[in-house]
Amino acid sequence: QVQLVESGGGLVQAGGSLRLSCVASGRTSARNAMGWFRQAPGKERELTAAISWSGGITYYADSVKGRFTISRDNAKNTVYLQMNSLKPEDTAVYYCAAAPSVTRNSRLYDYWGQGTQVTVSS
């Protein structure tokens, strides 16, 4: 079992920045890939970014490329999502998730956090 706890969400004005963190505990020796997903009201959950265990492979949604950066610190069992130039359409609950290997497919992620709310005002 892996437990994931997100933090760093909040209210920010358009154009601002936030950094989300996700700390993993439990069976962290499994060398999981990690992903950040988001779900806005009335919309399906979508991949925002994902990163392999080594950090050598990353995926981004087209809507966040050039604005968001995913990274990880395996010594701290933590994955980050740096979000810059935020837009109102980035408003969503952001979830981190763990998978055996890096993938865009949410169904292949075995463990999920509870989510953190990000609200971007115009």
C-alpha cells in the first residue's frame, strides 16, 4: 500500500503561481511513476503531468505545456507540480497518483491522494 497526501493548493489570481506537493508513505520502495491529475466541476478527471521513477520521462497535457513542471525528489518521497501563469481554466481539484510505470492512462494508477483544491480567479 502507498498513501499519498497532497498539499499546496489555494486561491491565486490569474497569472500567479502555485507549487503542489505530494508526499508518499508506505510501500515507497516500489519505485512508482507518479502523476498529477485534475478534475474541474462537471468534467472528467484528466492527466495534467506524469513522471517516471527516474524522472527521465515526463508527460504533460497540451493545455499546461510550457507553464507547468513536474519533478520529484525520491529521497523525500515527494513529487511536485510547479504551476506558473495560472489561468481560471486551471481551477480544479488536483490529485496525485502512483502507477507501476509512467503512463497517461488514469486507469493504470493504483493509488490516489485525496486531492487539493486550486482556484484561479480572473
